[in-house]
Amino acid sequence: MDIHQRHPQAVALPILSFFSIALAIPPLILHGKNRNFPASSLIFWSMLLNLFNIINSLIWPTDDVASWWDGAGLCDIEVKFMTAGYVGIPGSLACIFRSLAVVLDTDRATLVPSKGQRWRNKFMEILFCVAVPVIAMITQIIWQKSRYFIFAISGCVNNFDESWVSLVFAWIWPPVICLIAAYYCCLVLIRVHKYRSDFANIIRASSSNLSKSRFLRLFFLALSMLVCILPLQGYVIYNDIVLSLPWHAYSWSEMHRNGWNTIDKVPIDGTVFFDRWTPVASGFMIFIFFGFGRDATRMYRTVFWYIGLGYCFPSLEPPSDTHHSTPSPGHASTATTLVGSIGSRAKSLFSRHKEPVPTFVSAHGTYNDLEKGTSSPLARNGSRRLSNKSRWSSLPWSLFNRRQTRQDVDGTLLNDLPGPSQTVSTNAWASRRDSQDLSSGPTSPELNKDFIHVRQVISQQSEFRLQV
């Protein structure tokens, strides 16, 4: 066979690795903005290993060993980061599953995490995503039999010492961390099944940046990768042990003599190590689970438009100018408050019935609607019409409220409306009372505490014209 021939895998590997990196960039940016460090770490390791695939397959694409560069410097760096990546990817998965399990831990749920909880979470993330990979890089010198191997297409490869040291310091840790990730994965599955009826409410009430959709996508991504990596790690450690037997006695001085600095070059007849395809598959899996989100899709469309694909695909619109849609400072500040959040949800709720929300009318004047931001024109002009069902249901309340004036705890009166109108008016106030003063308050002793009770009076003063 011609040693100068470029094999198909030498062409396919760098191309697929490049697309895997390009598709994973938007999810990396989005997880970085959401401060999801474990997911960002997972994507980083996948992109780094894909980058090594591109470099190696371009430098050593054929079996022409005589013309190969010895890789001094480059391979010394690559084998270190590859060693870190072997434990960094399982560590990132373990942190992802742990963070999801913490979100569903209702026994220790808090509205605002304490300082100790925040430091504990950061410690676990730094331990598995940073500290363990760094320790793996440092301890590599213990089991590193020679400087490195160079294989065609695959590039730089570690050389392990055939002793128990390689098992203890290198081979055993990726499957062990995968088992830790599997434990947290089972914990998430148990809690999802346990709280399946309140799952969406628990996610919404948690202090994390996760939504229900993002939670599920992140979980299924990590689960898919764990299902693939865990048996693969078992197969790798089994092969490494079998190929290294019989083990010899470990000796630091014997291993690090003059022969340690040798670089072995190996032609492989156009084949690639199977583990080189793992980061490629990881990048495409990340795109499948996170590349179809609204923000990621917008980033893809923007990039495609800027590189000129808008001429080939007319559906690619130019990126919109966000400056024109930026709200005024007053509206921007309101949108970030609790009232703004509640108002947006109430607005979407009322919009389903396609009924204008009334203004708040009291003896002191008319107040703009919190959900709308301004009072409804139909309410100001008195032109609102009620359906037959709402008229019948509101008739007893209006008759009762016309005979009697209600007074709140602060002494503010809700007087009758000054003139005939067809506008439904509502006034609400909050009063702080003891639970024993409220008939609708909690009855259990442990919940017998002060709380905010919201009262609301709905009145209507108009001439009803019932249409049958």
C-alpha cells in the first residue's frame, strides 16, 4: 500500500471535528452567560479534544513515517491535556447531575442559597472540573513510560507503564468518576419521579437559572453521554489491563532513565483510535440538545447571514437592531421587578380570554393597571360589555356592594361610583393580621404565624341590560 496515500478517515476526522467545534460555540456562550460552569466545562473539553483531532490529522495524515515531525513541544502539551480530559469530561457530567439533583432537593430548598451552600457548590464544581484534571496532569509523570507515541492521523498518544501504578493513577479514575455521575443521575431520576406532579413549580421556584426546558435538555444530554461513556470506560480499562499483563515491579529510576525521552512513531494503515471519535460525537450531541433553542438559533442565523448565506437562503433575515426595541428606562426597571414578572404572566393569562383588564377605581381616583402599564381605553370610556355568564355572576356582588360601603383596615373608603357606568371596578389592599383573625388562614399550629392577606372588593355600578 502507498504510504503517501491520504486515507478517508484522515479527511473525515478534521472536517467533522471542525463542524463539531463550530456547532458547540453558541451553547458554550449561552451556558457561560448563565454561569453554568459544569456544562461550560463539558463543552470546553469536547472542543479542545476536537481541536487536537484537527491539528494531528493535518500534521500526520499519512503513514510516511520518514517525513514526520517529531512533535516536540506540541505533543508534550497535548498528552497532558488529553490526560486531564479523560477525567474532566466524567467530572463535568458528575457536576451536572449533582446540580440538577440539588435543584430537586425539596428538603434543603431555600429561596436564597446561604453562603455555605454557595461555597459548597463551588467547591464541588472546582474539584471535579478543575482540581481532578490538574492532579491527573501532575501525576502523569508517575506512570508515563516514555515521552509519547505518534500515530498516523491520531497523532500524540500517551505511553503507560505496565505496572499497577498505571491502574491506580490513570486507568481507574475515569470509570470511578462515571460511577459517581451515575449515582447522581439515579438521584435525579428518583426525584423527578417523586415530584413529577410539581416538577415545573419546583424548577420555577428554585434559585438556579434553569427553566423546565433547559433542565430537561441538560439532563438528557448528560444522560446520553453517560450511557455512552460508562461502558466505553469499562471496555478501555479492561483492554489496558489485559494488554499490560504481566505486570512488572514499578521502579521510578528504571522508567525515567535515558530511554524515557524516546519518541516512537507508528503507522496504522489509515485507521483512527476509536476514542478520537468520542469528542466529535459529543459536539454533535451538544448541538442536538442545545442548538435548537431560541437564543442559539438566533446566533446561528446571524452567523449564516454574515458569511453570505442570506443570498442563497432568502429565509435568513438580517439580524434585527435591538436598539429600537429597547424599552425606556422606566419600563426596563419595572420589567426586572417582581411586579413586572407577575404582570407579564397575568397579561398572557388575560390575553387568552381576549378581555381588557379593568382599571383600579377608588374614592381617591383611577389607577393604571399594573399588568398593562396604562389604563384601558375601553374602561375609561365606559364601553366595556360583559358576557351573559359574567353579568349573572357579578350581579349579586354589585347589588351587595351598592347597599354597603366597605372600609379597609387603614380607613380608606371605597365609595359608590359617582355616575352610571358599565365599568367593573376593583380595589385590593393587603392587611397584616394574625392567622386566628382570618377565617381562611392556615389551621395547622406550625403555620399559625403572621402573614400578608390580600382582600379584594369587586363592584359594579351600572344599568344592566340583559340580552337573552
